[in-house]
Amino acid sequence: MRDQRDEQDDDGHDQAGERPHTASERSLAELVNDAWLKAELLIRQEIRLGLTETSERIDKIRDDLEQDLAHWKRELMAKIAGGALAFIGLSTLAAALVLLLAQVIAPWLSALIVGAGIALGGGLLLLRGVRSPRLQGRELIPTRTVQSIQQDARSVKEAMK
């Protein structure tokens, strides 16, 4: 078995007449391969960044929604309790109004008038409805990743000049 020195002549050329490649003289295939590997690594890093950023935003939205839900639960309980007390008070006032009108008109007619007035007021409140919460100001677009990819594209364009 001959070593590499035996295959080179005195000028450093091999049997085919070519000098072996030094570290600074790499073939086009090696350069393309290195560029490909670096591009692949860059793409993987950008995807990882995008996934991480999106995950962080989703976690933030989930935390915000959990806090909102806890707040809405507390408010709902307070409104239910307030509504129950208001109902009892309104019922008592309605009974008093029926008794007062019963001194002027027939008792059945006074109950009908008071009942219709309360039903009309309740119907108007129900028509107002409840608005559903929205995800205002909470975007899922990974803006840091988009900016990073745009910067990478600018860098590649400048390197290609």
C-alpha cells in the first residue's frame, strides 16, 4: 500500500496532474453541500422560533382567558345574588302596587296592569342581549419569526450580489 506522498511528483501534483485540495480550495460540490446544510439549519431554527413564539402567544391568551373566566364567574355570582334580592324586592313592590290600584279599580285588573308592566320591562331587558367576548389585541401571528425571516432573506439577497 502506497501513501499519498508516493502518488505525488516533486511539484506536489498527483498522478492525474492535479494538486490535492487544500482547506482554502474546496470543490463546488462541497460549497453547495455546505450552503445546503446551513440553509437547512436556518430553516429549522426559524420553524423552531415560530413554533416557540406561537406557543408563547397561545399560552398568554389561555392565561388571559382563564383570568377573564374567573372574573366573569365572580361577577355572575354577584349578579345572581343581586338579581335574586331584586326579584324579591320587585315582587313585594308589585304586590304593594296591586293592592294600591285595587282600591281604585277591580283587583284582577290592577294585577293585570302591574304584571303587564313588569313583563314589558323584563322583555326589553332580555332583548338587549349579551355580547360575546372577543380576542381583541391578541394576535397569533409570530411577528418575531416573520421579522427574522425577512432579515434572513435580505442577508441572502445581499450575499448573492
